[in-house]
Amino acid sequence: MGSTAALADTETGSVLQVRSTASRVESPVAASAASTAHTSAKKTAKAKKKTTLSRAALQKVKAARAVSTAKKQIGDPYRWGASGPGAFDCSGLVRYAWRKAGVSLPRVTTSQYRSVRKKVSWSSLRPGDLLFFYGKGHVGMYVGKGRMVHSPSSGKTVRVVPLKGYYRSAFSGAVRPGA
């Protein structure tokens, strides 16, 4: 596949034979263009992979972000009507956390419950689910392992509490935002 070329040396008058083993020679510009096209194809493939997440998988990603955001507020004071950053009431905390995950929720608990279509049972809770208590007058966010994060009441701070006894008896429903 190689080719042979004869070159004349003008100073000595001799003829040199040069053998080329390359069947194709690319210019640096062509090589760069090919590399760019290959990189662009990789980026397109990655973009397609992002869009192939199922709705359930996408909801889990958003829920994990909401839980993480809510946990970062631990220690912030309760303040009636506050929706952060720095102070929260119960519905303000879950609204703030889910907004950071890209999901918009109404401001008050009853509207939050009504606006989210996916209702879930106590036995089907997953991290990120909103738990409502006292006839939908209080809300917290399930964080897994039988616990929730919430902003309880005046004089207290955002905290994680176990869901047993008192909270189990006051439970009035749960929803799964982002589904």
C-alpha cells in the first residue's frame, strides 16, 4: 500500500528514493475536525442518556435533592409564615426544599396536599414524600428509616424526628411531589 517517490538532490545531483508507508495523509485541520466531530457525538450520546430516565427515576433524583436541602436547614428557627432561607414554618420548609429540586408547591399545607396528585399510604412512604398531620394542619418530609424532617412550632428549630406513637396517631395523609 506504500508508494515510492524519487527526489533529486540539487546540490549533489543524486536521486533519493523515499518510500511512504501511509496510505492516507491528513492535514492537522482535518484531524482536528474529525476529533471535534467525535467529541460532539459523545456529548450528544450523553445528552440522550439523561433524557432516558424514567419518570420514577427522575422523581427519586428530585426527592433526594429535596431531602438533602431540607436536612441542611436543621437548626434553623421556626417562624410562622416564613419560607426561608434562615427561618421556616412547616409548609415553608417543604416548599423551599422542593423548589430547590425544581418542583413548585403552593404555600399552605392544605393546598400542598390538594395540589399533588400522587397520594401515598403510610406503608408506602419514600424519602421526599410529604406527611400531613392534624387534619392537614402540619406537614413534614419523610427522610427514610422511619424519620421525618420538619419545622415543629414556635420556639423550636427544624429537626429530624422518629415517626412513632404521637405522629402515627396524628397522621392524616401523604403525597409524593414530582411524580
